Amino acid sequence: MPLHVFQNYWDNNGKVFEFTALPKEIQDTIVATCLFQKPTYYTPQVSKSVKEKSFWEIYVALGDCKSLCRTSISIRSTIVQILFAKQEFRYSTTTELSAALTRLNKFKQVVHPTALPQSMSRIARKVRYMDEKRYQNYPRLYPGLSYYGTMMRRIQNLCLAFDPVDFLAFFEFSHGGFGWGKLKKRDTMSWKVLKKLPDLKVVNLEIPQLQQFQEVPILFHASKPCVYTMYGWIIEAVFNRLRLDDLTPIVWFYGGFVEKIVEEHLVRLNNLQWAIGGPGPTGGSDGGAPIDAVEEDTLEEVYPPACLCTPPCMTMIPIAI
């Protein structure tokens, strides 16, 4: 349409643009153009003190349009919806993840009039308080109370790029009588925090590189390291928690190794063959310990896992170091 037609319309209507009169879909499209103007994967340029005390992700995503989130509840709701649909929250340590989720849990969404502070009777305040607590404790059971949730509850895309110990400790993997959850760092969260993320749709897992396993003597055998077993334990730890507890519909594995390892282990797990020590498609190993080993004196037999694959998986499977 020629520019002069738009100009005439603008001049004749008193230079008033009724944004709220537009269909919701068009409103959302207009607001969406204000987010992620440059790359969708942002590089925060904010001070450490600001990052610790505010929901800075929304301001970084909006850039010069950050005042939009204070325009109205309707527009703020659209911004929050688009932000969490597009943004991937990536964390490289359990400490970083715990700090970020704790911070995000401090900020209300403010996307519904009911969630706004307002004068009400004592009984009404009590009912509201009980609804808030009910949703905070069991967000997956009460989706109708989602407007009481914090920003943490809106996370949809999560990326975990932990080292081997953090992975096994976070997902509380247990094998050979040793519970890796014991190694969880103080004041950090476990996989159970994912139950408090009702909108979680995708979990991307960046599997550790081989040199990261080499830094953990309990996992990397000095003379006969078993790549198949080391990666298999992490895959099993993740699968057992995320998929069996139905915490997210999509789990993606990324890493510098051939996809065959992941595919084979997932086939084994889907068939309910839980023991890593069982003969896998390429002859996996658990270090020679019994599958049901629970005694402490078997730990030396299980860790580090020695390779019993034929031929040795280190020579058979190309790993990007």
C-alpha cells in the first residue's frame, strides 16, 4: 500500500493508533518484533550486582524497548510469553543453575490482574495466600493458578552443560553401592527442582568432553577407560529422572561423540534393561562388579570402570577430545 495512504489515514484519525483494538494475534506479532532485535541468543552486558538482584533477562531481550514491560498487564503478558518461548536458559554448573533459579523465583510474573496486590478482606487475603502456596508447592497439579507463579515457573527451554561429577550428582545417579547425590555441592539443587518448572518443554544436555572425564579418576580408568560406560551412566541418570518422571517431553543430547552411543543406550533403557553392566549392543562394562552390588567393598571393583568391550571402545568409537 502506498505510503501516502498511510499518511492520510494517520492525519484523518487525529494521529491516534488504537493498539488494544487490534486482534490479539496482530498485537503479539507487533510486540514480538521488539524482542531480540539482534541475535536471539543474547550476550548480557549488565553488571554483576544488577544480574544478582533483578530479572535482567527481560531487559536484555527488549533492549531499547524495555519500557514496554511497564505499559500494561496485557503487553507484559505477551512479552513474558514470547521471551520464555524463545529464550534458552543455559547453565554450566549446578551452582550457577541454583543461583539463577533462586533469583528468578523472587520475581512475580504480574501478567494477570488477579495476581496484583489490591485491597481485599481478610478472608480473601487468606484464600489468595493459600492459592499462592498451593501453586508454589505443586505447580504441575494446579495449572489454573499459574498467574501466581514466579518467573522461574515460566522456563521452557533449559540447557545443562555440567561436568561429569555435576551431572551424576545433580541427577542423583546410583550404581555399585555408591550414590553420586552425596557429591552434590552445598546449597545447590538436585533434579527435583525440575518438578517445579511446569512449563518445561525442552532440556538440552551438552554431554561432557572426554578430557573432562580424564580429570575424574573415579570415572576414567588409567589404562582401560570405557567410553561406552562413562557416557552411558550420564545418559541413564538423565533418562531415569527426566523421562520416567515425565518432567519434559523433549530431551536432546549434544556432545563430541558419535550419536550411536546415545541411540544404543536409549534403546536399552526403553526396553527396561536398567543395568549398565548388562551386555549392551557394543559390549558395555560396569568394571566387573555384580549388577546388584551394594556393599562398600565393591566400590573399588566398580570404579573406575574398566573397559571390557571387544574391541576396546576407545579405539572403536571416534571421540572429539
